Amino acid sequence: MSAEAVSVKFQGLAALSDVNLTVLRGEVVGLIGPNGAGKTTLVNCLTGFQRPTTGRVIVAREDTAGWAPPRFRKAGVARTFQAGRLFRDMTVAENVEVTGVGLGLDRKTAHAQAMVMLDWLGIADKADRTAGTLAYTDERRVGIARALVIPPAFVLMDEPAAGMSDAEGEELISLVTSIPGKFGCGVLIIEHNMRVIMNVSTRLYVLDGGRILAGGTPAEVQANPAVISAYLGADI
Ligand SMILES: Nc1ncnc2c1ncn2[C@@H]1O[C@H](COP(=O)(O)OP(=O)(O)OP(=O)(O)O)[C@@H](O)[C@H]1O
Ligand SMILES: [Mg+2]
């Protein structure tokens, strides 16, 4: 899937300017950039939550103009959110099941599949808890279970490890890196920690002020003079 010359303007503010980005199945693509760089806006454009002001988003060679988020999901593009977005009065398992049912599974299969995912994420013991009682970091794990309950072609993850301890974050990131092999999909991951993103990404993009500052393999990006002068050594 790809963004082609995508720009987004909010009133006068250029949140994204002429952004080109591609994610292929089987790779983990990193997306980094400082607060307000436009990372979430880009993921929103790639999943139907934000319409580009100009430019196109292509999924499976189709122009997605006018597609709402459910159409993106049905076409195989799943996402997670920076914050939970769970049904707070439902159980953890039900929160994952409803996504499965929405995508056509019967209730029993959806429950079984939800439990497989929760187990993989290490939170099967919390399946019967009310989602509203979860810690922020577990909410995000449930979001990942939802995104993968029926394996998508692409999963876009908005800072899945934010707020986690180093050990917890590393564990989660190692699960993320196993997603292409286990589910056969491509991953786009937003992550602030430079060391982490350099380790997990096949390729990465650096977004700055709504523009792609650099893109390439971790080695290429680390050697890019624009990146060196702006960020070297910093977590962005
Ligand atoms: N719905 C909106 N209406 C107006 N401005 C918005 C909207 N959403 C985002 N913005 C602005 O667009 C810019 C990009 O925001 P975005 O949330 O995409 O950044 P980000 O890179 O995800 O930041 P962070 O690292 O803090 O999550 C910011 O200046 C933000 O204030
Ligand atoms: Mg964001």
C-alpha cells in the first residue's frame, strides 16, 4: 500500500505536505518524527480516518478515494490507536470478538480467535475483565489483538509501546517484529525510541513538519546528513 503525494491541511495548518510512503507485505516500516510531525495524521490517511486534502492512498492497486475506515479494514488494512478506543463496559475478550464478528466471523469462532490473540499478547488472564479497568498499556495490547483478530494484509501501529517500561516495551516490540512472519502482513510502526526503531525496521521514514525528511534502510537514514543534523542521538 502507499501514500502518493498526500497533503493534509487543517484550516491554515499544513499537517502533511506531499508525502510519499510505501509499505510492502512482509516488511516492518518505521515512522518517526517529533511531536506534531504528522505521524498520526498520515496513519489516519492510510486507514480512512482522514481524507487527504490532495494526493492519493493506494491499497491493492486501488485508489481509496472516498473509502470509509471499515472499507479499509475489509481490504486488509488494520490499525491501532495511540489511546485505547475500547468499549469500556465490555470485557476484554468481547472487545476483540466484536471486531471479528464485524468482519464476518460467527460469535464462537470470533471468541476462539480472540483468545488466541490475547494469549499471544500475554493478556489471556485478563480476558474477562471489564475493559475500562485496564491499565493504559494493556488497552493498547487489546487494540493490537483487535487489529490482528483476522490477519490483515497491513497493520499500522501508532506508538504501541508508549508508556511501557523498557522491559515491557522490548517484549512488545519483539512481538511486533514477529508479525510479518506469523501473520504474513506488512507493518507500519510509529515509535519514538530511535534505538528501537533502528533495530526493528526493514526501512524507515523520518517525518518532520509534515514532510518526509528522509527514508531508507536504518543504515541509510542514520547516515543521512539532514537526519544527523536534526536528530542524531535523540529520541523523536
Ligand atoms: N483534527 C485536527 N484538526 C486540526 N489540527 C490537527 C488535527 N489533527 C492533528 N492536527 C495538527 O496536525 C499536526 C500533526 O499532528 P499529528 O497528531 O499527526 O502529529 P504526530 O506526529 O502524530 O504527533 P505525536 O508524536 O504528538 O503523536 C499537529 O500540529 C496537530 O496539532
Ligand atoms: Mg501521533
